[in-house]
Amino acid sequence: MSNKKRLYLIDNIKGLLIVLVVFGHISELFIKLPFNKIMYCIIYTFHMPAFVFCSGLFARYSVRKIRHYIVIYMLFQTVYTLLAEHFLPGDTYLQYHTPYWALWYIFSLICWLLLLPLFDVNGAVKKLIVLLLAVFAALLAGCDKQIGYMLSLSRTIVYLPYFLAGCYVDFRQNRRALAAAVKRWYVLVPALLIAALSVGYILSCYDNLDPRLYYGVFGYDLKGMTVMWRLTGYIAASAQELAQISEGD
């Protein structure tokens, strides 16, 4: 892709998100410290939803690409598991049905790409219906305690709405119009307000916040995890993504 065709807005957002991922993982090592816990919760409010959204922006159904991701997943799953088995405490064995550590993202991405033909619909109304159904499925998934790390099923379902939102935005063709629309006051002001409220909420009650609420893995049996919490999470993450897009152009 030539420089004229590069989407610098997305490049800037991806660069920021990569920095936040690294910072988030470092903060997790010292999660008991108040500042680190606050920053961790703020970052996890939106950085993975934003990453999934960016993946959806450029997603295309391709058997070749899916095979490529499968090979990458199996290779790193083998390496990570064998290293953990020999050098880390705890019982670890080689398997491919439960992604190890950060490999859940590749596994979920494979699932989303495989499902793309199913979600390929035309028309704004149909796309909105599919998005709402995806959100409903994510809310419903929290009721089943069996949906968790295995097959990365919980995260695949929970983050699916963000992936679909990215797929349904034709950013290549309409990036200028979309960037301009995001900066309009009736979009930007509510987004900034919701983003500020979500940060304020974390600051006000971080002592009682369980960081696992942001993992996208646990259901409603986890203390603090409710239907409203998950639904509010979609609203807060979307607002922070809009604010980030408006500042990244």
C-alpha cells in the first residue's frame, strides 16, 4: 500500500493502543498499588474493544488468511505451553482448545473471520439488527458459567459487537465523512461526557473494583458483574473510542 493510501488515523490509533497494551500488562504486575489499579481499569475499559474494532475495519473473509492465523496460533500455543510447562509453576500441558495467555486474541480472530459470511448483510437496518443481536448474545452469555476460557468462547462473544461494528464501517471509502461526523458536537460532546463519567466512576470506587470485571471472561457469578455492568461497558468503550478517533485524525 502506498503512502497516499495509508490511513494515518488508524496507524495513530493502533500505535497508541499498542503502548496502552504494554502499559496495561506492566500495571497488572503491580495491580495492588492504587495508581496502577486505576490506570489498569481505565485502559481496559476501551483498549481491547478498540483493537477488536480496528481488526474488524480491515477484516475480509479469506481462507488463506485464516489458515495463516491457525498456523500462527498453533505454533505459539505449542511454544508458550512447553515453556510454561518447564519454567513456570503450576500444572500445564500441551493442548489447543484453550488459548494460552494473550493467544486468545488470535483464536477469537479466527472465529470472527470464519463467521464473517454469516454476518455479511446489506443495509443499515439489517446491520443494526445484527449488532443488537450480538450485544444481546454477549449479555446472555454471562448467565452460563460454562462459557469462559475454553475455546476463548466468552471473549469471542463479548467482543463480537466491536468486531462487527468495525466490519460494518466502510472506513476506506468514507473515512473523511466519518472523521468529520465524529467531530460534530452532538456526537463528540456525549462521547466525551460518557468517557469522563466512566473515568470518574473508576476514580470514585477503585477500592471495590475487581479488575477481572474487564477481562471479558467471567459471567454474572463474579461479584460486581451484572447485565447492566456489561451493557454499560459497551457504552463506555464506544464513547471512549469515538473520543479517541476524533483526537487521532
